[in-house]
Amino acid sequence: MSEKKSLFSRLRDGLFKSREHMAQALDMEDDRPLDEDLYDDLLDALILSDMGAACAQEAVDRLRQTARERKLRTAREAKDALRGILVGMLEVEKPPLRWPMVTLVVGVNGVGKTTTIGKLALRFQGLGRTIILCAADTFRAAAAEQLQIWADRARCPLVRHKEGADPAGVVFDAIHAAKARKADLLIVDTAGRLHNKKNLMEEMEKIRRVIDREYPEATVRCLLVVDATTGQNGLNQARAFREAAGINGIVLTKLDGTAKGGIAFSIVRELGVPVMYVGVGEGIEDLQAFDAKEFVSALLD
């Protein structure tokens, strides 16, 4: 089995809960007629997949319109139409990669932020890029030590200060290290605190000022890491971080069998930013670029 098929298989396994709900709603074995009962069951299935009521209703409304236009009659036909609708809801243009780049990684504690940074580092190393990591989450106990473990695994240099240091100061030193080494990518681990959004916002603005002043030639993007098992709470986190940090993309983690996956639709609909990567396991290689068509296939097939 190829690596691509293996990753897709793990993604499919990770979404089995949602897929079971979809299978029951669409009842493909009986070639069920496309009627109001099916629409109601489908709406329930989408909500149970953590898509959220508003997003699920939008998908069903689009399916109704498509069914009228194409004169669809069966669940089998509805499934094919639904596939295109769901893919369209997830397809947001991804920004091109331009080097050098600074990637700020944000997310609440416990979502897999540090792990994601290590996986990103290995992924871009595999593409021939040189990486430096920056431990700017200086207020969480042992954050730098955890990032050091992943830096060692990915064989990347790590710039860190003592616990409690000014995060912008760490970023300042990391920028100069990246420029001295002519690194392609600087990945910055930032604070995961949301209990005081004002402080987080001020911290992120200070970091951005340092980057703009010291590294104007670099492309800057901000990735939000969301634990897919948290359901609609992940959408609340996305709203808060959008306000505090600005977000260019989403990394959806823990799609390993305990998640439902529908939260991806709600976040894309709400923020209008693309899902960039999904995590399908604990290994450092288990981070894959997000593909809307594969994701929907894993959800429906």
C-alpha cells in the first residue's frame, strides 16, 4: 500500500463515526427515495457529525435546490450531489508558499500545538527546506522542553529563552538566527492562553511588529490548531483566535477515530480560511496536507 493510500485509510478510519451517521441517513442499500424524511435524517446526521446546525442546514438547503434542478429521486443520487456540495463548502483557496516564511502557530493548550510544529518541521524538511523553531510560548511550564524534544526528532535548531521571558524577544533572536542560517522557514510556537484575550492580542501584535521590522522580506502566516474531538467548542476557539491573532489557515488534529470531523465545515464557513493540514495519528509523519475531496470521501464512502 502506498503512503498516500495509507494516510487516506487512516483519515477514513478517523471519520468512521460521522460516516456511520451518513450511511444510516442515506440508507444506500435500499436505494431510498429522496423525500422529506431523508432530508430530516440527513440534517440530523450532519449535526451529529459536529457540523453545527447552521452549517448543516445550509448543506441540506443546497441539496434541496440541486435536487429540484436535476430532478433527483433517490438517496444514491442525493449522495453524489451531496459530495459535490460538501467539497465546495470546504474548498477555500490556499495561499502560495513563498520563502522565506514565518509561521506562527496558535491554539489552546492541549490541542496538539507543539506536536503539530514538530510534524510541520519534518514535512517541510522532506521538501528540502531548512527549518528553525522558536519557543515563544514562554509562560507555559515546560513548553520549551516539549518543543526541544520535537526539534531533536525533526533535527531542527531551536531558539529558546528562560521560562517567563518576553515572547517577542525570543522571536527577535529567532529571526536573526534564521537570517544568519538562510533558513527557509521559521516556525514559532506562541501562547495558548485565551482566558485573557486582551493580553494575547497585545502579545501577538508585539510579535508581528518585531517580524515586520526585523524580517520584512518574509511571508507571514498564522495557523490555528484545533482538536477535532472538541466539536463546536473548536469553533468558539477559532472565533476568539481570529480576533486576537488573525488566522490564515487551520490545522485539524486528532482525526484518529475519536473525532467526527464536521467541525471543519463550521470553521471554514465562519472564518473563510482554508484547512491546511490534518493530523491522523501520533507519529511525526502523521500530518497530511488537507484535500477536500479526500476528506469528503472519507466522510461519505
